[in-house]
Amino acid sequence: MSALGIGVVCKLLLLNMLQEIGNLKKLACLDISENRLEDLPEEIGGLASLTDLHLSQNVIESLPDGLGNLQKLTILKVDQNRLAMLNPNIGK
């Protein structure tokens, strides 16, 4: 399989994993930087124990509202994306 083919397969696997990520209630740190992700599923707001979220170097244009539910989140890295602004409920 070519490198391009492997990259596409890996991205598909990551996207499928993200759809189920809300079930990982004890996950504390998630680093999905440098994956050319365009968006995140709303389910990410179910990660009640998440303290660190690294999303740098993707192509994300907006963040799900559910991120505002993450009461333990202390580190949010979103540099080098396509975000124009952060949702006002993040960091409350």
C-alpha cells in the first residue's frame, strides 16, 4: 500500500474513533494534533475527566459547543487551525 493510501486509512480510523470518543469517561489527555482534521464530533464534550486537549496543526474551523462542558479542561491548544474565534462557552 502506498504512503498516501496508508494516510487515508489512518485518517478514516481516527475519524471513526472520534465518533466513539465520548465513551472514554476517564481519558485525561488527548493529543490529535497534525491530523488535518476538519471538525470534531459533539461527543468530545462527554470526556468528563479531560484536562489536556491538543488540536494544533489541523484545519478545524469551529469547535463543538460541547467543549464548554469540560469542567476539568485546563489546557486547550488550537494553534495553526482555521479558527476565527472560540465559542463563548469554552472556559466558563
